[in-house]
Amino acid sequence: MPAKTLILGIETSCDETAAAVVRRDSEGGAILSNVVFSQLEEHAAYGGVVPEIAARAHVEVLDGLIRQALDDAGLELRDLDAIAATSGPGLIGGLIVGLMTAKAIAATSSKPLYAINHLEGHALTARLTNGLDFPYLLLLVSGGHTQMVFVRGVGDYQRWGTTIDDALGEAFDKTAKLLGLAYPGGPAVEKAASAGDGRRFDLPTPLRGESRLDFSFSGLKTAVRQTAERNAPLDETDINDICASFQTAIVETLTERVGRALDRFHREIGAMGETPQLVVAGGVAANAAIRAALETLCGKHGFGFVAPPLHLCTDNAVMIAWAAAERMAAGLEADSLETAPRPRWPLDTLSATVIGHGKRGAKA
């Protein structure tokens, strides 16, 4: 690997189209450009992401975003050392757009291609932003994923827990839709919760007391629906209180579940001479109440708390480019131009299949 590497990253796994250029050298990494096109307006009327609309939007804007990312970095294609794109998990239409574009660029410029697991991008971002050393724990909370992962090294991940039904971000979106709030649901629910009474409604904290480290949010979502039906018609105060109670239940659930994971880390891994670290990534990590609760929890358990900047917690191409740079530095081989997109792609391929694990037939 050269002393300095320049990587173009492409991200099209869901409803953000993104391109970025990242540099990695002996002193760490730097973001040279980061361009993101959000499709919120295209999907807002449907209360969720429509795969066909998302794929068309990626096609329409991706070439221009790549050009902008190169211009912002002051580079041309010939200056790059590799091309990286999200290859999964995600919506198959979007993955095809991004990966095929990356393949075309790699082939015509004779650059190596890195087909990146979207989850690995999240898992490694803290090494770019915070210079974090291995190993550490990762809590990934997003629209499609809720997982607790032990990150041992590049390409070396052990899933300690996953959702057995809905992802946390999905629960936020569906709660918002049920209550007539705007899409995306996470920010809308958080805003309403800030004006509500989080103790008015007694909502469940799923899997409390269970030794396994999995998550469940389907029952909580059902309880929200039943609460709304019992109190209909809802006024603004009712909606705010339901959102606040929902968020309180989420915070209590995460605190209990993650606390068990921190205890397991102490038992099995130990501090290894350094303060152990919990990294929180994914779009739901933008929720201020969740971040505050987890930071407090880490303090009680002797853990450091790391959350990348909010714009790098949501989907972006910086994390894809950085994951490729990390793989290059670790001596891992580039991918074939025959590589196919994988809508289901677990980060840990050795753990048993669980709903939410990311294998075909289960939620990614």
C-alpha cells in the first residue's frame, strides 16, 4: 500500500445518494470531500422509502455528485488509488446503481474496486473521526439495523445482539406515521417528545432481564398503537405525551440491553490496558436523549463514549471510502468486477441466523 491513498466512495443503499473522497496516510485519515443528496421530499408523501423512486433518483444525480466530489477535493480520476461503493445490504435497485457506476469507473480508469458492506462503513467510521484503536463495541441503530457488534479488527466482527423483529429506526418511523407526524419519523418523534410527559403512558421495555443481548421493538410499537386507539381522538398534548413515553421506553430498553453488553465486554475482553470504548453509529444515534443516556451509562461502566459527528452517523460515502482505505491498509484484496450486490449481507457471517441478522429471508 502506498504511503498515501486517495479513495472515491459511493453510497446508494437507501434514499441518500452520496459521493466522497477520503485520504489515508501514516497519520490517519482526512475527508477531502463529502457530497450527499437527500431524497426526503421524494418519499415524504409516502411516509417511507419507495424503492423504485429511490433507484431512479440515484440514476439521475449520481454522476453529478461524483464530479462534484472530485472537484471539491481538487482531484481527477487519475489521481485516485481505488474506487469503493456500497455493495450491500440495502435496496437492490439502489445498490445496482452505485455498484455498477463504481465498476464502470474502476474498469475505465484501471483502478481497484472495493465492494463495501454498508455496516462495515458504520463500524469503522470512529477510527477516522476519533482515531480509535481495536477492539471496541459498536451499537448500530438505524432505519434498517439494530445490532451490538464486537469490533476486533478490519473484517473481523462478532455480532453480540441484533433485533429479532423491527429495527429501531423503523419503530420511530412507524410511530410517527401512526400519529400523523412528518417523515422521517426519528426527528419528528424526538421533537414532539421534547414537549411531552414521558411518564404519562406506561409502555413496555422489551426483553428486559433476559441474558441474551438481542433487541425487540415490535411489542413496543404495538403498545403505542393501542395507547393511541384508547385515547382517540388525539390532541397535540396526547401526541406529545405518547412520543415522550415511547422515547422513554426506548432509552430504558437501550440502557438495559447495552448495559449487559458492557458487562460482557468487561468479563470476556477486559480493558487491555486502555479504557474500553462504545461506539454508537447510525441515524438513530442523532437522537439527543439516546446519546445522553448512553454516555451516562458508559461513565457508570468505565467505558468511553464515541459517537461520530451527526452527518457521519447517517448514510454517507465518507464511511464507504474509509472502509476501503482500511481494507487496503490491512492488505485485504480488492474485489472482482464480477461482484454482485447483496441486499442481505450480515457483517458477522458466522453467527446463527436471527430475524434482523441480515441474511436472505430476514430483515437486514
